[in-house]
Amino acid sequence: MHIKSLDHLVLTVNSINDTVDFYCHILGMEKIVFAENRVALLFGSQKINLHERGKEFEPKAQYVRTGSADLCFIVETPLTSVIAELNHKQVKIIDGPVMRTGAQGAIESVYLYDPDGNLIELSNYIEPSAR
């Protein structure tokens, strides 16, 4: 087997509306509604499907929890501009900028929390590796 890419992931959240507001207005993702009024957040060629806690769609993770995800998003915007935008929107940066290692090489990152306490890492590649 050879995995090509990640298509989507699912976040279980306390409030679909609060989550959509954060990911769309703070991070610039797009809300989409699909089959049976399900809600997802679209960015690039991926999406995040949202399940409201206690109203999850089947099948679901075996141990459903809110606030247990740790997600890293690669942003095209320079990190200095991202930091300025987060400050303007009064979003608390909990760490960074710091150097980390991404899937394709060195990244510079800042960290914040979403409304459910999921850790969000926003990153720029410094020198992508040739994989």
C-alpha cells in the first residue's frame, strides 16, 4: 500500500458555529455544507469535517473527545504577516515564532488554540527538502 495524501480529517467540537467562526474568520478557511447538512471547513485540497459532540456521525472515532487535536497548517502568507493579523484579531499566540521540522523540511511556526482547545500550529517552510 502507498498512501498519497490526506483528504480530510474530522474534528469533534462543542459548537459547530463557534468552530466555523474561528476557522473561517481567523484562519481564512471556507465553510461548506454537504450531505445531510453536514458542515466542513475547506482549505487547499483538504477539508475538516465537523462533528458536534453528542451528535457525531457514524462511524466515528472510538474515543470521541473535544480539544485533543494538534494540527499544523502550512500558510503561504509570511509568518510575520500572520502574526500581525493574529494580533490585530486579538488572537493569543501561545508560542512562537519557533523553528520546527515539518513533513517536507524546516518550518517556522506560531501556536494558538481554537475554541475547543485544539492546538493549532501555523507554519512557513524555510527550506523544503527534495523528497
